Amino acid sequence: MDLKQAIASEAYQLGFSAFGVASADYDPIGHNRHLRWIDKGYQVDMRYLEGGTRKRFDPRITVPSAKSVIVCALNYYHKLENDPSKPYISIYARGENYHAIVMDKLKVLCGKMNELAGSCTYKAYADSSPLSEKSLALKAGLGFVGKNGLLILSSNNGRNPAQGSFYFLGSIITDLELEPDSPINRNCGKCRLCIEACPTSAILGDGTIDASRCIAYHTIQNKGEIPEEISSRMSNMIFGCDLCQSVCPFNKDARESDEPRLISDPLLISPDPESFHNMTEEIFTKRFEKSSIGEKGYRLFIRNLSIAVKNSG
Ligand code: SF4
Ligand code: SF4
């Protein structure tokens, strides 16, 4: 078994569903696509997406000796249930905070990689830095970008059987020279299901999203007031929105994640609105200490909950 295969084998043992390698070269195509998106203002107030844009697409700015970037995907899918009379919380947020879970696994993988290689330089990321993991995953042949703007894992000559978009990404920049995988040649074809399902017309059709119209942005990132035009279409969604993923044919055979830390908190699967309304900030902070919901704070949660209650009336 060569070094790359040995590292992949360790990644699969850690529970990752897909593994690929990209060269650490600058990605001008991804960079230009990102700049065009920023120019149109689709990032709204997410200023962290505007600064250091070259760094996002050039791993050698972060690790000058970098030769390769390992990209791994972790399945977070759990059965999607949505009772319109109850608040809806996106599947990804029903377990522990994914940054910590993916990062913990990557740290172990880095240790194994260092042992296998003798010694190497590495730096791990889990959606936590100015690094475009989607662009790296594309280069590493893990999948393609769907019209809904998400990376859709898709079989690459049977190398990675994982399929669909219910995956978290994590990456490791390293000075190891590993054979890069080839990008896959696949796309959505004529499908438009996500565009038709999006209640706020946020999907632009070219693989990008206008965040100013996206419910996921407003319920998770927007700390200010949500425009009436959007809030009136949020229905029961109080943290994220899975609509453009739930209709995607690539997710129709999605398998349940077996990651124990991603098991859904029973309170979040089909929540009783009253139990949320009666929750004080102190209880909220304790209850959601380890989750993405807790990270975003009590005020945002209560604001979104009030909109869902208004929409249900
Ligand atoms: S997350 Fe929801 S609002 Fe955002 S693009 Fe997808 S369907 Fe539309
Ligand atoms: S729903 Fe259809 S158009 Fe949208 S991402 Fe999935 S395959 Fe592509």
C-alpha cells in the first residue's frame, strides 16, 4: 500500500466517507468565480468572505512548503422529518457542533499521517479558516457543485462511493507529495428541482446563491432584522433550511450518519414550540453548549422562533 492509500485507509477508519487529494497549486478559476460573486454583493454582510480572497484559493500562502491538500467528507445525514406545525432545525445542527467533530478527526489523521510518513508538515481545517474547501474538494475529485451551490459528492470511478450533499468537509494542507486525484466530469443536467423548491428564489442557477435571499443565511448569519419579504416565506424554519438538499435526486439514497456525536438531539427533531419559548437564556446556553445553535446565541434563536410562530398563525 502506498502512502496515499495508507492515509486514505486511516481516514475511512476514522469515519470519513470520502477522501481525495488536490495539488496545493493556486486555483485561479475558483478565485475568479468567488470574486465575481463578491462583486455582485451576494455575500451580504459576511465580510469574512471578502478579505484575503487569494488565500482561500492558494494553500501555499498558509503553508509555503505545501505540495498537497487532503480533503475528507463526513456524512451528517439523518432522516429528514418536518412537521409544519413545529419549528424546523436543519439536520446539520441537530448534533454537536460539526467544526469540533471534523477537527478532532483531522487531528488524529494528521498524527497517523506523520507516523506513516516519518515526518511531515501539516495544517488542518474544518470550515474554520479562509480556505475554500469546496474548490479543493472539486480539484480532489470528490464531486461537483450543484445548482444549489453545494458540493455534491459523486462517485469517481467507484473510488468514493459516497453520494449527495449531506456532508461536512475538512482538509489538511501538507508538504507531502501525494498523487492528486482528477476532478470529475458531472453536473446537474437539466434538473431544476432545487430552483423550483427554494421559497425565496435564492438559487441563481449557475451554482451560486444570493445569500441576501437565502433562509439559511438569515436564520444563522444575519444578526439584524430579517426583511419581511424573506421572513414571511420562512415558514417554520428557525435554524437553517434543507429544502434545496431534500429535493435533490443525488440525496435520494442518503444513508444515516453513524457518527455518534452527530446523533440528533431528540429536542431538535420535532420540537415543541412551547418548550423553546419557555427556555431562559441560561437554560439555552447550557442545553446547546456543544451545538451550532448555542454558538449563534439566544437572541438569534428567539428572533427566529418568533417569526415561525407568526408564520404559523
Ligand atoms: S437553503 Fe433554502 S432558502 Fe437557501 S437556497 Fe436552499 S432552499 Fe433556498
Ligand atoms: S436538485 Fe437538481 S439542479 Fe439542484 S443541485 Fe440537485 S441535481 Fe442539481
